[in-house]
Amino acid sequence: MHTATYFDDQQFLYVSCAEHVHFASLTASIAEWIIAIDAPKDRSVLVDLRRLRTIDRPTDGTDEYIKLQKKLSQDYQSARKLALLATRPETFVLARIFEQSAQDQVSTEIEVFRNGSDALAFLGIEADDVDDFIRSLGKGQQLG
């Protein structure tokens, strides 16, 4: 399961993954979200994996994302930065595999973090707690 909220004033996309994610479904959703927000070039993205427990096809998923990103980049700008917040060891490893596979293939600067404040700092956001920061942004545009 995954949800996404876009905060237009901050050009910030927050994706929250909970319990189980089917990577093909998430990849398709990312495409829809990019189109829905018309993908501003300076946007930053935080993918919150703290509540993720299982993922389908983690190795194939990276390839799907890279292919999709290359296809979309013809019409839509890539995000400037993408932070993956993965606090559990197994999720962190999957996120690192994704980061390393995608880094040379897409123009987005991607990094994986165990700490929320570090992930936010990478995105240029000064805040100590991800949940408090997201609440402070207000409603935002719900995607998907």
C-alpha cells in the first residue's frame, strides 16, 4: 500500500509506503503522480519506507522504475533529489540496491537514509521529525 501527497508551494512530493508494496503498482503510480503534478524540475521527493514490511519483486522493480523514468523524462522533468527513508535493516538494504541501480541511469540525485532529519536535510529541509514536518505543511494534493 502506498500514498502520495504533493505540496505545491514547496515543490515537495511525499510518498508513504506501508505494510506491503507491489513494485510494479508503485512504479505505475509514480508515473501517474509525475503527470498529475506536471513534474516541476526543482521538486524533491521523500519516500518513507519506515512502515514497509514486504515488497514484491524487489530486483525487477528497480529495472521497471529505471525504464519508466527514462520514458517519462522525454516529456517530464526528473525530480532534483530523491531521499529514501528506510529505518529497518532489510528495507535499508533494498533501498540501497535501488539507489545503486538507479543512480547511473537517472538524473535524479538519490540517497538512502536511516534517520528522518538526515533525509530532510539532504532535500534542503530544516526539520528534526518527518511526521511533524509533513503535518506542518497542511493538506497538500492527494495523489492516487
